[in-house]
Amino acid sequence: MTDTPWLTSYPREVNWQAKIVPQALPALLEEPLAHYPDRVAVDFLGYTLTYRALGQRIDRAAKGFQRAGVKKGVHVGIFLPNCPQFIIAYYGILKAGGTVVNCSPLYSVRELKHQLEDAGVRMVVTLDLAALYPKIAELLADKVLDTVVVSRFAGVLPFPKNLLFPLLKRKDVSRIPHDAHHVSFEKLCDNDGRYAPVPIDPERDIAVLQSTGGTTGVPKGAMLTHANCYVNALQSALWFDTLLKAGQERMMGVLPFFHVFAMTAVMNLGLYRGMTIILHPRFELLSVLQDIQRKKPTVMPGVPTMYAAINNFAHVKDYDLSSIRACISGGAPLPVEVKAQFEKLTGCTLVEGYGLTESSPVAAVNPLTGKNKAGSIGLPLPDTIFEVMHMDDKVTPMPLGEIGEICIRGPQVMRGYWNKPEETRAALREGRLHTGDLGFIDEEGYIHIVDRQKEMIISGGFNVYPRNVEEALYLHPEVAECAVLGVADATYGQRVKAFVVRKAGSTLTREALHAFLQDNVAKYAVPKEIEFRDTLPKSPIGKILKKELQ
């Protein structure tokens, strides 16, 4: 295999050999602050912030975090949905010298506790919502946390009593104690913004500890350096440069920022290019369609289920979606028919990309101009190399067209896993990130994924780790054995299915077990199917054989 077969197909307007000088991640904000200070940076349900105002709030947050003890080596959790506070806290923590730990608001208390303890987090930023704060309060009571920084959700909304948004109802707002363990985010930011700049080594200092799952499905913290995240945003900007003009675009920000895809492809890329980010706390179809028609976004990153939901909406033709020009799909394979239908509906170019948490995450994308190959994840981003290695020895390169393990080299590849040297050595070998995915590179340099070695399930764009769900199942006193795997689903790509053996004499029902899981795993990880069996197939040494179940 030639080293760079993709160069024969590479878009003329993109320089694969481009070398980006790494910088501290907050440097992404320098250009928009200098060139577009009065442009709206964030539009959150009608509440807007210009780049100048956003920059000022970030600086004030940085000073507030430093006063609260944040410095190099301090890990701060962000437990927020998409909202202006997320962006302000994210960059404020980084400017203070700290490391961001993104936490899914969908996590159960058990999952959240594991992540925070593993990452060494003692401070978390959250909202006063009943869906969020009580989980954090429980961890505070258990002494997992020392400090909770709490912001008022209604404080950034023009119409706090608008019942169109259930999150704003009075019953959904928690009462926050006034004690030494609670800090008001608004008071934390009430200062002159003159924080103490912290020297950053972009290639060594960790900007983000992003939770991921390896081949075992055990969540790990991928150490993404400032260079990893900064460079990946600029790599993505180079790829979309022909269609996306600095200071002129509007980004639909509906993907959750706590996920690495949205962190880079929506928040960091959007801010770097001076876009207006039209922010939604979650994907609600009607609200998104109304905002597309009213606010006219030009860019809309998403997951296949999001595009499919728009395609399949009975009244979609009542909305003008023609402002959308470019979309990137990630998180799961993009069905050809979903792509074709969405492009016909909007007139945009929808391209499939590929990446992992460990690659910050974007590594390959189909071209916006030129050939889009159905079923392919496209071509490598600038300064990124894809290799296919033999599945057994992990070191022998495979010829073009032959299947092996997909490996990635590039400046966006993580530094390693937090406190997991063995897992780091397994994933990073001789400068290559071993993805665990099987695929091949064709004669034109396009990359194709054919299977996933990992047991991880991708359902509706969310990563579900079977072992995590299995551990939750085993918490039930009437579960003797279980196995969780993904099965094909036309809507979600995959759905979670559990095979369960009940203990002798148990009358446990699917409904009861389903209800039990609601408090122990994230909602998207709760199995949509539960099948009870008398036994599960096993190997001679007693290992459950998931392949036979599949």
C-alpha cells in the first residue's frame, strides 16, 4: 500500500500537507474577538451574546475559577446541557489553567460517581434544574465532591415563564443551599475579568479529559491536550473552508457539547470561524425546524437519527430549510437513503465523517466537493494518516482493498488514557492509534469501515458500553446472569438488547427490570429489548458467548 493513496482524490482546495502550529485551546477565540466583536456568538432560545460579551464573561469566569482554587492540575467537571454557561465555564476553566471533564447530563448518579472519582474531580459546574442538581447534591453528600458551582438556568432566557420549554417550569428548579460547598456561577463571574494568564505547553498540558470506552467497554478518560483540540478545530475548518466563510455563517448547535463530536465540530469550530451558534438544550424536532426557518442556519452537524427524524416528519415541507448549505454526520454510520433524502429536502451537502474520542474526534470526512462514496467515511483530514494493519500481528500493513485494523496518526491523537498506562500502550503503538475498527482503504484512498471489534453499541449517536449496562443489571437481586449487545435497528442504527437469566424462583418481569434500570444507567442505555432465558451459551471456561446470542 502506498503511504498516501488519498492524495489522488484529495480536494484541490484543501492542503493535506498543511501543518498547524499548536496553541493553547482558548487561542481559538482570538480571531473572532479581534475581527467580529459585535457579531452574535450565541443565540440561546432568543438570549444572545456577542463575541465581545462572551469574551468578557469567559475572562470573568477564569478569574472566578482561579479564586476558587482552579489551576494547573485541577480537574473541573461540567455537568450541563447546551447553554451559554457551558461555553463560558469551558473556556473559563481552560484560561484559569484547569482541565475540563465533560459529564453527560443523562448519566445516572452511579455512572457520574464513577467518572468523577476516576478523573479526580472535586468541583462541578451545573444548573439549578431538578434533572441535574439533585444528582450532584447526592455526590456532595457522599463527599465525592467538595464544591458545586450552580447557575440559574432561567437567568439566560428572555421569557423565563414560557411553558413551551418544560425545563423552565417552577417545579423543575431546585432550591440551592447557601453554604461553603455551593458557589453561585453568577457571583463567581462577578469581577473585573483580570485573571492571571497561565503558561500552557499545548502538546503536554491536558485541556479535556473526555470519557470514552475501550475494547473492554470500561469507561476511560482520554487525555486530549490543548494541541489535540486546537489543531482538530483548525483541521475541520480547512476541510470546510470553501463553503464556510469566516464571520458569515450560522451554526445549528443541537448536538450536546458534552460529547466530543459537538465539542469540536459545533462549539470549537463554530467559535473559531466567528459563527453565530444557534443553541438548543436538546433535539426537539418542532423547535429545531422552527429555528431553521426563522434563524436560517447555514451549517448543521448531526447524527443520522436526527437527519432521519427531519426526513420522516409528516409536515417537513411546511418549513423552509433551504438556508442549510453544509452538514457533517457522525456518531454512527450514515445510511445512503437518509443522506440522499436530506440533501434533496434542503439542497445542502451532507457528508459522513469518522473519528473517535481518542482523535479529538475528527479524523476523516467525505469531501464537500468532488466524489462522495456511499458507505465510505471519506478521506483523512490534513496532516492525518490512515493505515490498515494486520488484525493479528498489529504491525503488518495491509494492501489496498484488504481488510485489517484501522489505525490513525495525526496531531489530533490523544496523549493517552488518564491513569491507565496498560490501556494506553495497547491503544498507542509506534505512533499509531489502534481504533479497534476493521476496514480497508480503496485504490482512490477512500476509507471504508466494515465492522467494529469493540463491543460498544452506537444507538442514535450515543455510545453505549455493554459492560456498564450489565453491571447495572447485576445490581438487581433477582438477576443471575446477563449479556448485553447491540442489534440492528432501522431508526437508531443499533438498539440495546439484554439477555437475562433470572435467579431460581424469581418472577421478575421485563417491566420491573426496565423500571429498575431507569435509575442506574442513562436513558439511552436502557435496553429496548429484554429477553429472559433459562441459560446463556458459554465457552468451556465459562465465558458468555455473545456471538452465539447475536
